[in-house]
Amino acid sequence: MKHIKPAPRSFLFLQGPPGPFFARLGDALAALGHGVHRINFNGGDRRSWPSGAADFRGSLDDWPRFFEDFVQANAVTDLILFGDCRPLHSAAHGIAKLNHLRIHVFEEGYIRPDWVTLEVDGVNGNSTLSKDPDWYLEAARTLPPLPTYPGVASSFKRRASEALSYYTQSVLQSWRFRQYRSHREGMVIVEGLGWLKRFGTAKTARERSAQMLARVGEKPYFVFPLQLNSDHQIRIHSPFGNMRVAMDYVIESFARAAPADVTLVVKQHPLDNGLIAWRKLALAAAKRLGISDRLLFLEEGDIAQLVDGARGLVTINSTTGTLSLGVGVPTIVLGHAVYDVPGITHQGSLDGFWCEPLAPDPEIWDAFCRVLLDRCLIRGGFLSEEGLQLLISGSVARLTRRTLPDAAAVDAATLVG
């Protein structure tokens, strides 16, 4: 039988992560004969995509019509986003649905490090993944065991450099995009000042954390890793709206219901910009609730080591939850997370979790991970040449498959391989 070559597709990229990933992925797709397009929203976008892009300089109200006109004029078949909750991305997602486009959403990996999420239609709280443990057990029956790979190189220095370049260009070219409003809270300059403050106090933070780490393990403990206050995981996919409300909720529950012989370790996010004094807020809440001797706050520390020795982990919806589940530590989710599945996470109340935390069922967890790898994860990363090459190769293979699942029709017998 004569082989029929798939027709070229027309890919439209919107905002990606700071750095060259989207531009290099576009080049790889173009080299295969596909159409590749890009719309920039700010100077950072222009910096990340060197040439051949359109600029959108209108308001959010102007965006849906601009986007639809662009899609139709360029016969776009596929939309590629990094995150699906930014206002411009959310609006584009809706219009793309109306125009029957395939929608591909990248995000930081559901399981980290060494993996990046690429999911059809939506990610995190917008994911179409099932919440039925039996679905995963059935779906995983035909999948191979989880492979073991060496780690992927990653550089925090590279991340900082690419982010600085992106946000600097956003400020310098703000005259060109006067109506653009970032999805991130606060001004870029203010955030930069927060990072300068954090760098200036890094030595003191390390010393304080070392003192606290020496106390971890003296008593049984639970871990509560903070997430970024500006993250859509907190602002949209949780009931709290911001991280301060979430932190108060967890500390108050611990003070009210946890056994007297356990400790709560609150860990600051490693990429927090320093604008909010989380340590002071946490210690003040502990003092108010009479548990100052039972709450430890860490500004720095190895989260994997902390989790490994914990009695349990409390998270809103952080990927740290997959780290704890992977080593069999009981985990409770307070927001929306793809891994919040009966049999995997604790399904009772937070007050009850402190006394009787439920450990994950290893069979269900293994099935979940195999399906996740098959459907949603690409090996690689943004922060090294090795990671980018792996990610681009895997992404091209996933994006150019001839058939893609209809999210509404996915059932236990439908897998994307």
C-alpha cells in the first residue's frame, strides 16, 4: 500500500518560557515542512523569538478578534502555549476551541526534575486527566514499566540570566507595547528589587536555615512547602487566592488538630522573589496560636531530603507532592492537582490528616506515573543544551503525530502513545 505523507500543519506559538525553547522548537517544526507563526505581546517575547513574528499591541478587549483574524489568515491548525491561565492565553484558548484548532499546552513538569509537561487542551486544574484510580490501573495494563534515565543537566544561573534578559527587554520596549499587562502580579522593577534584597540577605538566610535544619528530625514532622504567590496554581487552581491565606489556613489547622509531639516545617519556595516576608508571617502566626516551639521555617534546604523523612506532606498543588508520593510519604492536596486521585493522596480533611495520614497505594501510583509519562511528559528541560535538545526532539515527535485524542472521548481504552 502506498504511504500517504501527512499534510503539513500550521503551528501558532504564543508566549513561552524565557529563553530560546519556543524559537528552536519552531525552527525544528519548520524544517519538517510545517508552517510556523508567532505573536509577540512584549519586548521579552521579541527577544525570545528573533524574527518572523507578528506583534500584538492592542488591549485585552482587542485580542480575541485579532487572534481569530490571524488564525484564519494563516490557516492555523495548532496552537502552542506555555501555561493556559494567562489572560491572553485563556482568551486564545477559547477562540481556538471555536475554530477547532488542536491546542497544546506546555508547563513545568508534573514530575520534576528532568520532565516538562505537554498536554492536549489544558494543564493543571484544566487537565482532562481522569480522577478515577481504576481508569489508571486499566490504562496502564498495556504500558511498559517506568524507565530509569540519568538526570538532565540544569543551571539556575542560566534561568536567572534568561529571565533577566526577558524582563529587561519587556521594560525597555514597553513603549512599543503600551497596552500590554503582564499576567504576573506587581511591576517587573519591583520584583527585581525584591530579588536584590533576597541576594543581599542570602548569607543570613543560610545561617538561619542551618540552625533550623539541625532541629528537623528531633520530633516527627510534617512538611508544608510554600508556592509562589503569583502562580496561577494558587490564584486560580486553589480555594485561597493567595499564598498568605493558604499558609494561615494550614498553620491554624496544625495548631488546632495536630498531635502535641509533632512539628510543622514550613519551607520557602526557592524562586520566591523576596517581596513578602514569609518567615516573619509564619513565625507571627505560630506565636499567636501558641505553637512557636512546634513550627520551623526554612528559607533554604534540600526539599527532597526533608520530604524523605517526613510523616506527611501538605501542599496546595505543588509538584513537590509528586516527590513525596514517589517515596511513599502521605500527601494531602488542598487545591486542584492532576495527582489528587483516591488511593494516591489522602482524601480526608486536613485536621484528620495530622493524626491519621494515608499513604499512597504503590500500585495505583505506579499506574498513574506510567499513564502520565505516556500522555503528558516530555523528557528534557529548559536550562541546559542537553535538556533543550531532548525536549525539542520529544516535543516534535509528540506534536506531529497524525492523530490526537479528543479530550471528551478519552476512556480507559484510549491512550496516547
